[in-house]
Amino acid sequence: MAPECYDGEHNELVDIYSFGMCLLGMVTGEYPYTECSSGIQIFKKVYTGVKPASLDKVKDSKVKGIIERCLLPMSLRPSAEELLKDPFFSYNGGSSTLEACAPPASFITSQSNQQITLLC
């Protein structure tokens, strides 16, 4: 949850924050704030602007940069329109930054044994 949600003063920029957290989870393969042992610890970090420790695991500077932009304080966070102008989202001859950030990850579902490929 974006920090401003705790104050009840939020807008559509919370979705940008959420996108950044989702992207972080996809790239690292772990939930943000796994270093915390309780919801209170997560609340304190989010509310005070402390980024998840897993952000340090993102080695690609373009990927890390877009995540960091998404996690900026609300007053500095880009809108979806502004974010889409970032070179991170450009498509260059069949390869985008997003496609190149990590090899495909495979997951097997336990019920149907169907393979799902997640590209991040």
C-alpha cells in the first residue's frame, strides 16, 4: 500500500506505486519487505519512505530506475502518462528493457501440472 493511503489522502498515483512494487516482486522473485517480521515493521518502513531491501538485488540500472521512480513520494511520483514516456518502455526491434531484465521463469501449478512461463 502506498504511504499516502495511511493518511487517507491518495489519488491515482497509488497505482503507480503498486506497479513499482509488483515489478520489484517480478524481477527479484520475492515479495517486497520480506526482511520485516511483522505488519507493523512494514507499515513503519512504507510510511517513512524506506524502500524494500530487495530493491538492492535489482542489478539492471534501467529496471531499478523505473521501480525507484514508481516508489517516489506522491508529490514527486510520475503519472502513468509520464511514466510511459520513459525509455524503459520503448520497444526496439523486438527487445525491450522489460524483456531483457531476466530469463523466463517457469512455474508448475500443483493442480493441473500445466507450465506457465512468466517473462519479467
